[in-house]
Amino acid sequence: MLEKIKKVPLSFSQIINMNIGFFGIQYSFGLQQTAINPIYSFLGANPEELPLLNLAGPMTGLIIQPLIGAISDRTWSPRWGRRKPFFLIGAIFCSLCLFVYPFSSSLWMAVGLLWVLDAANNTAMEPYRAFVCDILPEKQLPTGFMAQSFFTGLGITLANISLFVFQGIGYLKQETASGIPYWVFGSFFLGSVCSIGSVLWTVSTTKEIPPTDEDLVRLRNDRGEGLTRILRPIIDILSAIGDMPKNLWRLAAVYLFQWYALFCYWQYIAPCLAKTIWRTEDSHSEAYKEAVAFTGLVNGFYNIVTFLSAFALVYFMQITKAKNVHTICLIWAGLSLLLLPHFEGSRYMVLLYIFGFGVAWASMMGVPYVIVSNDIPSERRGVYMGIINMMIVVPMIIQTLSFGVVYKHFLGNDPINAIMFAGGLLLVAALLTQRIHEHRNMDGAVAMQGGGH
């Protein structure tokens, strides 16, 4: 739809402005990754209940993102645009939930708020991928998507740092009647401000490209009437899946192994480090708690690597195809996880091994979208970006349902084997990445400078 209008190249600062809102969204996701399960524990949740209590993430991602994508494809407001209304609405509800969350007085209040928070985050995040494709010329897409990788690493890193800083303030170590420490409030209040503040910055500094008169007529005619209008987003999703380009199916195969591996890493890196460094598998021991704390440092480090390396990947996409960049990053991460349990020397040597994982995380957050951007019809960008997110959450659900059996019967209940298994899956994903046929003009792939919007 938007290809009929010539897109004006943006300056690097304008590309940053349009993606600053992604920082607040990822700060919120960072708090969810780090702080939600401890809050559940403060409120009395048993460890075996945690997977079910975290079901909001994959389920809202599976449902909300493709629906919002389909609806935004058929939206246009002369004042607000096409994508901006959705990440603005999502950010408002996200900020409200983050502000209220530490006041949770019961476990089920916290669980209910997480469902609303995840739905809001997915509402805000989904249109952002299409937003970049809508506005930027092809040669600037690598810069646009890697800016999102930069803000992913930065947002998650600062969320974790805020928890560490507030936890160190003495008078905030007191607890509410429900058992939640006051230092949690500081991080969530800061997240509330970051979420709405960063999105408002993007909304106020970035204009969307209006559709042509012909496109506006088509939008009105395609909405349908009555029940058809209500079901239109679902019809669009099913139709898009049926018409999905072959390259997106190939990307789905990559994502199956890539994201299955990531969930294995996140679940078992702490037990792996506890066994390899502290020589313990007793989750109640002080040594195990030290391993968990050290895992926070490791994960924080790879997110720092992510935002520091994001724009370097843009340069490499100028030299070679984006799929080659992603392949190399996946191989690096796969080898890192295969070798990590066998390191020797200081525990801080682990940071050298995890460096490659951080670079790969930057690639995962941006490069695949560059690879398939030209395969997505312009008038269906929103719904296909939502479907790509489904390719992420489906492996998560499959891993949740299947890995317990794999871990017990094939990996000997050994976290070291789980991490090495994840490394092997990343190598398979690297091989499958080469099956994707990249249709992209590499001339001028790096576009750090440009004219005004």
C-alpha cells in the first residue's frame, strides 16, 4: 500500500527518535523477566506453580500481536496515523499496570495484572516492526531494525540495573503487609514513567506516511459490514497464513530451533553455572544462591553486549547478506553454549563465552526482519509481523510442553547437557537460515545519514 509513495530517507537521529518508544516497552519486558517471579514468591507461590503463572506471556503474544497487526493494517487516522495509536494505547495501559503492580495484595491480583500488562506490552510492541517498514526506505531498514535491537538490550539492562540500585537503598528494604519489598516499587514506578514517556517522544517526533486516496477507498471497502467486520481481523490472519510466502515458512523453521534453544538457556543457565562453578545442585544452598546472583550478572552482560553491538551488525549487512550475518551470529552463540560448561579458570571467564550470545541476541532482535522484509506485502505488514511473533511463542509453548521429557529421558536431568543441547539447536538454526532466499538490494544498506522527513 505504501510503496506507491516515495519514502524520504531519514537522518540517523530521526531513526533513533522513531525507535525510542521501543526502549520503554523493552524496559517493561526486562522487569517482567527479572522481577515478576520473585514477586510471585513474595506472595506465596510455590516453585512448581511458576510456569503456569507465567502463561500470560506466550498466550497474549500468540493472540494479541497478530490481531493488533491485522487491525492496524486497516486503520488510518489523519491525526494519529496507522500504527502510533496502538503503541500509544498499549503504553498507557502498560504504565498503569506497572504503577499498580507492586501494590498487589495477593497472588491472583499479581497474576491478573500480569495478563493485562502482557496484553498491553504486546499491543504496543507489535505495530513497531511494521512502523519501521512503513516509514523507512529499503536501504535504511537494517538501521531501523537494529535500532530496535539496541533499545532492547538497553531497556532490559537498565531494568535490571534499577532493581540492583533500589535494592541497595537501606530504607527501601522494608516490606509491605503482603511481603513485597519497597525497593521493587522504585523499579516499577521508573518503568511506568519510561513506558509512556518514551512512546510519547516517538509519537510527537515521528510522522507516518499517509495512504493515497485510492488506498483510503480500499480500506473503507475492505472492512465489511456486521459480523464480517467484527471477524475481519481473524479472517485476515487466517488468509495471511494461507498465503504466507515461502521465505516466512523457512524463517518459521529457523525460529523453531532458535527460540526453543533460547528458552532452554534461560531456564537452565543458573543450574548449569551452579554445577560447573559452585559444584552444587542443591537449590537451597548458599552456593546455589550465589550462582543465581552471578547468573544475573551474566545475563546483564550479554544484554550490554547486545546494545553495544547492534549498530555494528548494520555495517556487516552492508558487506554481506543479512542472512549470512545472522548465520554467523547463530554459529557463534551455538559454539559459545557448547563450550561454556567446559571453561577453566576464573568464573568471570564465562563472560567471554557469553559475549557471542549477546551479539547473537542483537541479531535475533533485528536481522530476521531485515531478511524477510521484502517478502511481506506492504498492505499486510502488520498482520505478518504479528504472525512472525507467533513463530516465537509457538516454540515457547512447544518447549514448555516437551522439554521436561527430553530433559529427564535424554539429557540425564543434567543442566550442563541442557545448555549444550541449546547450543546444538542454535547450530541447526544457523544451517536453516541459509535456506532463506534473501530478496534485498544491498546497495547502500547502511544509511546513517539522510534528509528530513
